[in-house]
Amino acid sequence: MKQLFIMLLCLATALSGQARTIRDFFASEPDDIFITVPHTTRLDLMDYYDSGQRVEIDNLLAGGTQLETLDSTYLKIRTSESRTVELLMLQYSRRDTILAVIETVRTPVPDSRLRFFNSNWAPLSSIKPLKKMPTLDDFFLPTANKAKRKELSERLPFTLLEMTFTGDKHDTLTVKHGLQQFLSKEEFALFKPYLLPCLTYRIQGAKFKLQ
């Protein structure tokens, strides 16, 4: 009995420390992010991707879902004509992983939301890979003083930001504002001299550092 207990304990330890890939997390996501893409559809999408086929499979809303990119730590999936999801594994420690999720909706100007989860798909509260979410204020150049920033910000009813993971290793977060797409040419001309075209954050481990 004692030997059996030791064997079961060793097996449990080995399984708990087993490395997990993005495939495991994609398949196990509890229908919060991928609510319209059931578990079996996710498995089918990965099987087709592995065979070199980029197919569209109907989701629960009868829309086309396609897995666009998949490697050991990153995936990008189009869940409908107007929504994409990116999922990236971040190395928090030797034995733990943080999941970074970008959901982008095209309205028709793209607008993204970035969230973080632990390896059990619980939203993170104490650990903050990104100290603060980017806002329009982060795009202003030093030439825009406080008064100019206030003046320009008050001209906007809202701000839409598009986020995506870029780079060969998906180790950069790129953020773009959509002002040129929803402002008139004359209105955007007021903003253009004072704004960066995009923001980039270097991802190191589980930390995002603004470049």
C-alpha cells in the first residue's frame, strides 16, 4: 500500500509539472473567450491546421471560424468576420504561466481589449504584466503640452485602440490608434503633428516594457 501511494504521488507530481502548450490552453478555455467555438471545433481547427489546411468551420452562430496562426506559445483565430482573438503564453516563473489574450472587434475601426489570466483561466488581479493599459495620452509627443493634450482629447467622443502581438517570437505588443480612420481629414490634421503612429511594448518574461 505504501509503495502504491508513493507511485501515485510521483505520477501526480509529474503530471502537475508537465509542460503545457498553447494548444492545451486553447482546448481547455472555459467558454468565456471562445464562447461561440465549442471544444470539438477547436480540436478540429488544430487538426486541419496541422495538416496544412486553413479551413473555415461554422461556430455556434453559424459564422465562419478560422485558425490563422498556431505555434507552441501563440495562436490567432478569427472567430467571425468582425472578431479575432490572439492568445500568448508568458513565462511568469519556471513553473507557472500567464496567458495574455487580445480580443479585437472591427467596428469597422478595430478596437482591442487586452486581458491576463493564470494557467487555470482565472483573471489576474494581483500580478500585472502591464502596469497600465495604453490610452490616447500615451501617444502624445513631448511637443504637445498639457493644454494642447486637453484641447485635443476633448474633441474626441471616444478612442479606439488596436493591439496585436508582433515579431518573429510574438515578443512585442504593438498598439495603434484609429484616429485617421474615423476622423475627417481636416480633423485628423489637427492631431497628426502631436501623435506617435503607434506604441510598442517589449515583452520580457511576463513584463511589458514601453519602448
